[in-house]
Amino acid sequence: MRKITANKNTIAIKENDKNNTLIVNKGKFYPIELTLDRGDYWLITLGYQAGEWMFLKSDIDFDLNQLISLDQATEIYGRKPTDRQIKDLNECLDRFEINTFPRMTHFLSQTAHESGGLKWMKELASGTAYNGRRDLGNIYSGDGPRFKGAGVIQLTGRANYQAFANFIKDSRVMEGVNYVSVAYPFTSAGFWWHNNKMNALCDRRATVEEVTRRVNGGYNGLADRKKYYARAVEVLKS
């Protein structure tokens, strides 16, 4: 998650109760969910339901570039992401605002299951079954294999690839599965997550069952998804 770190011994205060204070020692860090500008202060919602606190801007440093570390991702997925994958994962989390505890735990656990713990970055089947699928925009010969499932939630079909290419402003997406599975394994999943309003669902404190239903259309692999969810909760809380 995003973090702040105290660069000196400081005291945080409640916005409407200046007598309610939080002593913060130099080097102490907190995961954060939301930041609002209050002049000389940041009003920061700390992660894990630790509440809202006012911090002097000069007393804290932000670590906004990495929402999840390589070690955390490795522990959750059970497989070490490549440098390119961990970069894309963090860019995805930032771009699509998958940046709170409920959003991250559900996204990470669902993508862990869907990818077999990062084992599969593209659909195992040949994709020929998608040939002629006009509902997927597959109108040309060979579109099925070319635009079969790519990434950790398997972007599928010419129409969906084109929508993603337009969004990300990268025409190479239309080269197909081999490009997307390497260049955007997580961002392609985040695109689906965003379009299906998954953050809003997570913000309502949805259960694993509810999120799985939206992702899968049913409850396939529910026990495995719950296993990854419990692992994500444990890792992100530590």
C-alpha cells in the first residue's frame, strides 16, 4: 500500500479535536488510504481503519511509487514476479486506484487465483474456439488465437483488445496475446476491474463470494480464492 514515513519525531492531531494526538517517532511508517490538503497539514486516512490524522507536511515523506513490494507480491502469489511484472502491477494499482486495503486484497487474491499464482499469463487453450465470435469482435480469420485471453484476468477478443489499446494509447496491443501478456499482464486486468466497477463493490465491504461472482460469473475455485484472500490480508497487514 502507499505509505508515509515520519522524517522526525512528530505529533499528529485530529482535525476537529486538537487535544487528541498521536505520537509518531522518526522512521515510523503507516500505510495510507486517502490524503487531503489542509494548508500546512495533510489530512491522512491511515490504513487498516486507524482513522484520520493531521500531519505537518514538513514532518513526513510519501512513498507513492510502490503500492506493493516485490517481497509482498511474492508472498501473496507464491511466485516471484519478474521486474516487468512488479512494475506493471504497481502501475495498475495506481492507475485504477486499487489503493485501499479492501480493493487491494480482493484484486490481488482474484488475480492470484485466475493466473494460478502467476503461472499463466495467457490462456492455455489455443483460442480457435473464439474464431467467428462476433460478440467478441472476432470478425477476421485467426482472430480467436490472436486475441485469446491475455493477462491475469484474461482480456479476450478483438473488441476488448481494441478498447484496451485505445485506453492505454498503445497500438501494439493489437499485435495480440503475446504482446499484452508480457507488456500489460496486470494493467489489462485493471482495465477490466475498472470497467466492471470493482472498486465500488470492494468499497461496500464485499465478501470473497460477492467479488468472485462478479469476476467469474459463478463460484469456480472459491476455496482457492479464499486462500489467496486470507494470505493477502495477512501480508498487507504486516
